[in-house]
Amino acid sequence: MTVYVFPGQGSQKKGMGEGLFTEFPHLTKQADDILGYSIQTLCLENPEESLGKTQYTQPALFVVNAFHYLKRIKEANEKPDYLAGHSLGEYNALFAAGVFDFETGLKLVKKRGELMSQCYGGGMAAVVGLNEQQIAEVLALNGLAQLDIANYNSPTQMVLSGSQEDITRAKGIFEQTPNVQLFVPLNTSGAFHSRYMQKVKSEFSDYLDEFSFFAPAIPIISNVEARPYGENIKDNLIAQIDHPVKWTESIRYLMGKGETDYLELGPGHVLTNLVNQIKRKASPLIVEDKPTLVIEEIEKTAEKAPSPDIPSRLTASSLGSDSFKKDYNLKYAYLTGGMYRGISSTSLVVRVGKEGMMGFFGSGGLKLTEIEQAIVTIQKELYQGEPYGFNLVHQFNHPQREEEIVNLFLKNGVNVIEASAFLGMTPALIIYRAKGLKPSADGSIGCHNRIIAKISRPEVAEAFLSPAPERLLNKLEMEGGITSQEAKWLRQVPMADDITVEADSGGHTDSGVSYALLPTIIRLRDRLVEKYAYKKEIRIGAAGGIGTPEAAAAAFTLGAAYILTGSVNQCTVEANTSDAVKDLLQQMNVQDTDYAPAGDLFELGSKIQVLKKGVFFPARANKLWELYRHYESWEAIDEKTRHHIEELYFKCPYEEVYAKVKLHYSPEELQKIENNPKHKMAAIFKWYFHYSNQLALSGNPEFKVDYQIHCGPALGSFNEWVKGTELENWRNRHADHIGKYLMDETAQLLTERFQQLLPVKESLAYQTIT
């Protein structure tokens, strides 16, 4: 068995490719045209030491490696059994396997090199003499957790990647470590193949969308998985940017295939030496590949009948919409909702963002200064393109405040928001959408500021799936809120990029049922996309009641492009609420919630779902609503009831509450309140909602029965699911761990259920290939 291997960055040297450029003059000319300089001069003369610069190194190596391969094919007239390349060399393996042509490959590595050359402040270093476990121990014991292992070159040769400061500090530590033979800082501009390449990964992902690829004609061993490439070439190329090169495992996999001859095609003998080291120090990796012959035998003997495609085993990262994950730079189609008053905290958003999920900061009910501080904190932590967003709650009675929050988002570059509790379009939403619009090459309008609308009613979904209302566009254009060009572009795009369908859940909800609501909104989306001829896909996600793998699996089966969780994250270490609230939430079950009036939409009778176990808030809130409905003023209520409300609810006289309320209204608003007794009663009753919310956030033990805790039944089901495990105690619950655990278990559950539902023939084949 023969394997051709292609070297990567570090193998370049002056004079490489000598004699090859004249042998392949047409391709040399093509390379010159693509690159804008002479590839032959660069490789043979190395002017201004350019070969050591990433943006020149990568195209040069790709061309020289490719010419070595073409010469080998021409001379030997035979192709290998397997192909493999180290980092940049993997592009040559893809070229050799016919995945793309020479021109495409060179364009890809040119862009890759340019992007990677822009990464400053990072570094890499080779460590020789220690194995993977020993290196991990040194890193952990010396506070070097910010360094990643970028290359697993041989059992005792690894490459570290991270900041230059950490690399420098690591040098002194490793040089004092027993058995370390060498610690050699590498001449690189960035921390390649590490977590610090997220920005490059995102930009390169966009560039890859311009190309199409063919299935490999020869098996290629992937750097990322150390297994043969699958169908999704793009995912592998994107992942390779920030994942380690598993060279040792790749060679061990090939060793497991039997006696193998390796031929290095490119300058030098770096990979040849590494392969020899691996063969001496490591054992073959025996992997049971898909037994296609068995499947063929099944097909020969089984009754021929139409059958569905048989999928491979699902994984957490394979669930949901690929385009959604790509657009928001996600590893998982998983979001966490923006819980009120910063309960969805900065630490929660940062933790899930760093794990490839997106969290929304709960900006509702906070001051502008508090929201801005949260923006600064999150952007400081998630500075490499990691996903995050901010919640924007509709300000029914305060449209000016809604616009102030939007202006804050625009000022600070917040380009993803979760629009919640909206009944229709507002000027603030339209202004946010308008800024950053620009035409794309295909004639469509690109939206820089993205809106993910959380809805629970079809008519609200229709408003977000449609362009902005004409009357509001005209009004805003006349007032100078948007330009005439922005108004024109807004008529061509929907108001939301994506829609989260929120069924029965905590906070604002309409008691919707996922099984009825989600398919309805998906069909509505399809009709409106056809009506308006949108070129950009609008994804529909699911929220509400998702606290177990079964619930998440149901959402994906119904067609959800992603899922969003809320209540389960309120009972985590990162949630910015009191320990007393978390203790209560940890004990709840699925039946322990109730509906109560929403404080911000009190006069409309809008409902929220709250915890009822251990508290009196839902009963008391509903009592206030009934009084408001039946009486025109506080004085019209009988004296006994008034005294009961003052003593048990307000803990002070009615007029004392009013004195507090007056501090939060403008003179004009106070005048309206004074002139309308019912309006005054509503303002004072709404104070109780603010008061009960504050009691919960502070954890005041004296007034626990008045805690207002927004929560849906999903948390009850989650509590039952994790009972008896480490996650039973909320102090062991972290939002990112919950997200990953839930997605992993959902993927496993769906795989098992799919297998159970298949007919006998398909089930047998499915078991064979997985």
C-alpha cells in the first residue's frame, strides 16, 4: 500500500522547486497571474526573505508540492492508495485527490496565507522529548492553560500555540523540565491551529462559499479527525484552521491498514522523519471501517424496494441548520435566551460563546449604563469572532427608551439582537435594521445588523417575516431616522433574519404548544419567502419547554433549525440571580408554575409564567389584576381588601408606595396619573411587580413568599432528568456544560430513535455502517 504525504509550513527553503517551473510552464504562468508575482523568483531567489512570510510561504509550498506530485504521476504513471498532508500540505492532498483543480487550490491557500499573516501577537514552539500527557501536566501545573497543542507531530514531538508572552514564559519552564530535549520557538506570526484563530476561521469560511468541491477520488486522511475525509469538504477546511494537526494519529491509522510505503512529495524530508519516529514509537491504530461489502450482500439478498437514505450517526454539532451555524459562527445550533435584568449574565454569555453556542445578554429592565458596561465586558472576552447577542425587550409604554437602547447597540457594534415581547414593528427596530444594509454581488441586500425575533403568535411572526411597514418607513425617512436609500433597501428584506418560535415557557408567552405552533410558523415562513422572493434563507428555531433530550429531539424533528433554552439556565452558577432563587428552582417539578400578569404590560393583561411552588407571587399578582379590572380607583375597593393589600403585599400604606412611584415618572407622566385614578392605581400595582422582582434578585429571605421568578416547566423536566447525578445540585450546573450535554444526548437519542423506526432492511444496513 502506498501513501503520498505533503509537507506544510516550515519545510520551505530557498531553491525549492528548481527544475519544476520549466517542466510545468503553463501552471507556472497561471500561478503568476493568480498571485501577482513570479512564483519561480520567489522560490529560487527568496527576495527580501519573503519565503519566511506566511502570505508567501503557503502559496509557494502549495505550488512546489503540486509540481512534485504531478512529476511523480507523470513518471510512475500510478496513483497512491491514500493521501495525507500536514497542515497546508492537506490542500495538496485534496488537489491530488481531484477535490479541486490547481487554480482553485492556489486561490484557497493564497487567501488562507493572507488571513493567517494578519494574526499578530501569537507564537508557536516545538517541544521534543515529552508525550502528550506529560506536556498537558506541565501546562496545567504552571498556569499555562492558555496554550494549545497545535501539532501532534510524533509521540514525543508536539507544537504549542498561543500568545508570544505565554510561549516565552513556557520556554523557561519546559527547559527546566526533566526529559525535555528541545524547546524551540518557531518563526511564525500567529498562534496557528489554536483557539486564537477564530477570526481567521470565520473569514475563511465566508471565502470558501465561493467554491464548489468534488468528492475525493483517493482517500485523504484529515488533519482534524485523523480519519478519511467524508463528504463535507468545507467543514474540514474550516475546522482545520483552529484545530490541532493530528499527524501521529493519522499515521497510526494508516499503520493499522497494513504494510505501507510512504513517499514525501515536496521540499525536504520532515514528514519522512516524523513517520519513521511514529513507526518506531507507536503501535498501529486498528479501526473498523464501514464494511461496505456486507451492505452489498444485504442488497443482493434483500427485497429491492425504495428506501430512505441511511444517515451516519448523529453528533451534537451535526444537529440543526448548517447555514444558521455558519452565519453566526456556531459549533452547535444552540442558543440561550436573554433573561430579564441581567439574569442572563455576561459570564453566562461568555461561557457559551467560547464553546461555540450563542447567548443573549438579558438587557431588559437595566439602565443604559448597565447595558453598556455589559457590552464592554462581553466584547473584551469574546474578541475573536465568538458569537454573542443582546436581548431587546419591547418597551410598550416607553418607545423613546427602546430607541435609546438601539442607539447604544449601534454605537457599540452589537450586530445580533433577540427581539422579545414585540407585538409588531417599531421605529427602533427599523432603525437598527437599516444601519449597515448594503447590496451584495448577487443583487440581494446584505444585513449587517441581525434580528432574531422571539414570537409566539403567527401575526407577529408575519410582521417580522415581512419588510418594514410602508407607513413607518415613510415616517422615519421624513423625520431623518433613516435615509431614502436605506428605506429602499428595507423594502427588499424581512425585518428578521431568523424566528424563534416560543411555546409554553417562562416570561412572556401565549401558552403555545410546539407541535401546533412550530409547523404553522414554518409554513408561514415558506409562503412569505415565496411572496417576497427573498434570496436569503430565514431559519425557524424552537424555544419553550426544552429541558430534556426528548424535548430537543422533538423540536429538531418538527423542523427547528436551532433550539433556544431559557429556564434551565436560570438555575446555573452563571445566572445573575440570588442563591435563594436557585435553591427554589432546583426543587421544582413540571407542574410547579403558574401564569400571572406581566408588570411591563399590566394594563393589557399580558401574562407571564412564573414559579408558584414555595411563593405567593402568582396568586397576589392575579389578585391585583382582578382588582384593576373591576374597580376604577383604589378608593372604590372595600376597606378590608385595601388593608390586606397594604399589609401583606406592599408592607406599607398605599400613599407611601405612591411616594416611591413618583420618583420614576416625568412631570408630564405624573400629571396624567394624578388626573386618572385608575391610571394611578395601575402605576402603584405595577410597583409591586418591580418590588417582587427585586426581592428575588437580592434573595431577601424575609420576604421569600413574594419572589417573582419567571420560569417555565422545562426546568422541572430538567431537574427530573438529572436527578441522582452531579447536576442535581445547581452549584454544579454551568450553562455551557448544560448546552453541550443536552445536545450530545439529543444526538444520541435521535440516532437510536431513527434506528428503531427503520424497517428491518434499513435497520440492518444502518447498524452495519455505524
